[in-house]
Amino acid sequence: MTQPFPTPTPTDWRAEAEKALKGRLLEGLVHLDADGLTVRPLYGRANAVEPVFAPRAADADGRPWDLRTLVEGDDPEAVNAAVLTDLEGGAASVILAGAVLSDSEPLSRALDGVAMELAPVALEAGIDGPDAANALAVAAKGSPRAQLLFHMDPVTTFARAGGAPRPIAAHIELAANTAARHAGAYPQARFFLATGRASHEAGGSHGQELGFALAAAATYVRAAVDAGLPIERALAGTVLGVSVDAEYFDSLAKVRALRLMWRSLGRAFGHETPAVIEARSSRRMLSSRDPWPNLLRLTAAGFAGAVGGAEAVVLDGFSRARGCPDAFARRQARNTQLVLMEEARLGRVADPAAGSWFLDHRTRDLAEAGWAEFQRIEREGGLIASLHGGAIQQRVAQSRSTLARTFGEGGTHLVGVTKFVDADPRPVSVDADPPPPSPGDGDRCAPMTPVRWAEAFEGEAA
């Protein structure tokens, strides 16, 4: 007769852990993150929180998530070729950026042969989002089934650049009015991208990123209601954005936490709408001197987005820190997701993190930290007032210093940068990056300048 495996108790674990530590204190395994949250070495039934179940709302046309690619460019024919290549190669949707968004004529040429009823098209137009949305509306030719993702997000551009051509409130109002104008013709369109990406890329903590994203969502929803959209349409027309990086446990917990926070925001507005989350790979985690280890980082980020339950996942090309990724880098980004989806079968289980004592605990901790940051921003008068006053920038700067110190002191390593450094990395090719947009003189705030953790060490390894 077979005997069951013994169930160790916390006391048993403590004895084994103290033996392995060889005299070091067990408390040394407990640490605080940039949000001041405690991360313990062991989670179990004794310190469990209420279980979390936060699956994505639905499959994307039979797939577990929407494999979304980013195509940037100024030449319509070149962009069109890249878009068709991505869609034929396994992508389900695309994000377009560059001068092709300047008018409906080049945008229509860039989308020639794309059935927008089947393949969602998103935009990344910065402060010019309303003009790009108008161009996409024309290019879609009034098809009521077109799946348009205008992704208007003036707040992120304002925060990163530290300025805007006009008062940022006017840009938000214009975006809301643009959404209201196109809502009737395109009932499946989504209008806004509410993301904390500006906070994340500037070195912000997880809680700060989540709070920024929810504050942006509240800002856009209120503006849309003021423009005449019903609250349920304004909520349904908002896509939430979150950054995922190589720290995959925290990243997937962050995706799940954002879903919980959105549920609470919907209740506050009096109408619950399922969250639609777009997870995009972090750029602050990427290395430039040796870009090849970025393939590992991006794979981990894609894993986090998929397991965390994002509706759409966008991975950068591995050479992004060098410049605009070329066709090879975009192919690698696309194929990474295909392997995760079709070979690793990550989407076969709804919310596979559910039931993990650690991940449920971490999800709730991050949701509470994000909600606390959101409330702090609201007390400061809302996201725009907080940016104008510099309060959120100061908090992000403090987190940036805390996180940078962990790299400088060796508490965290970057493969290929601070550890396992290749003395002669293989070259990569990239396309030229477009010049950064001018912030404009109509409105100003302290910029949330992006950071790249590897940059501080790459000169030493050169």
C-alpha cells in the first residue's frame, strides 16, 4: 500500500530554512518593494487572503488572447507590406505609428487589403490622436463592424514630454468629442487607452503605474460623459494599458490587480463593464549594448501578459533600445507570442494564477497599492492637477532612485549587462527612430523622462 507524501508544517519549513541559511537570520528573506509592500519567503494557508479569480473576459476569435504587433513608419507602402506580413504571419491585430497617421489618404494606403472587421487596427499618435482617429474613421469607410482602436491618450504624451501645444484639458476635451462623434458610426470602436506607461517607463513602482492608469481612465471617462456619451459606452470604449517585464510574477499579478481595480472603478461610476487590458512589454528593462538577451526578457514579459489574463499582448522587437526594430526583430516578437500561445498552450487555463497563495496575495497587495495611489491622485485634484503640481513626478522619482539602487548594489542583476556579459556581442540592424515630438508651449509640467536600467552599466562593459 502506497503511503501519501507527508505534509510539511510551517515549523518544518522554518527548521529547514534556518539550516540552509547557516546562521543568517530568517528575517533576511523578507523584503520591502518600492511600494513598501512586504514580500515574504513563504505563503500558505496560515497567511492566505481571499482567493482571487480574475480571468480575461473572452477569447479573441477563438484564441486565448489577441496577438498584437506594432508597425511604425512614414511610407504607406512599406507600412502596408509590414502590416500584411504580420497578419499573415500570425498576428491578430496591429498598432500603427508614424507619419502614415497624418491623413486618411496615406493611412488608407497603409491599410490596403486589411479587413478591419476581422483584424482590429489601433493607433499610436500621441497628442495628435484625435486627428489620427478621424483619419482611421475615414479609412474604415463607415463599416459598422470595423474593430477600431483609436487609443487616444493625450495624458501619456503630456506627462512624458512635459508639455503640449495647448492646455492639456483642451486636448482631453477634443479626444472626448472625437469619441462621441464616431461612436454612432462605429459601435464596436474603443476610443481611449488609459495606461500608466509614462510612470512605469520613468521608473515608477507597480502601485504608481496602476494608480496612474486608473486615474487616466477616470479622466477620460468623465470627459466622454461630458461630451455626451452614456457612462456604459464611455467605460466600454476605454482600453486599459499595463507594462509587463522580465519580473513575470509581479507583472502577471499587476495585470490581475488592474482588473480588480477596474471593477471597483466601474462600481463607483454605477456601471460595471468587463475590463479590456492591453499588456505591452517594458522598455526600461531592455539592454542596448547586447540586445540579444532581450529575447529572454521579452519572452518572460509575454508569459506574464498571457498568464495574467491580458486581452491583448504587444511585445517590442528585441533591438528596440538601439532604434526602430526591423522586419527580423518584429518577426521574433511575433513568433515569441506564437510559441507561447500554440506550443506552450498558456491560454488553455482561465486565470492559471488563481489559487496560488503567493500570487493571490501579491495581486491583492498591488491592487490595494494602486488604489491607494489612485485615491492620492484624486485628492490632489485629479491626474492633470497632480501632473501640473509635480506631486506624482516626485513620487515616481523616489521610486526610481529606490529601484536604481537595487541594481547598483547588486541586489538585482541584468543578464548580459551586470552578469554573464558577452565581451563581443553580435551586431543587430535597426531602422532609424523618428525624432521625438516637440512638447509645445501651450501647457507645461515636469516631464516623466523614461529610464533604461541597463544604460548606467553599459558604458562600463564597452
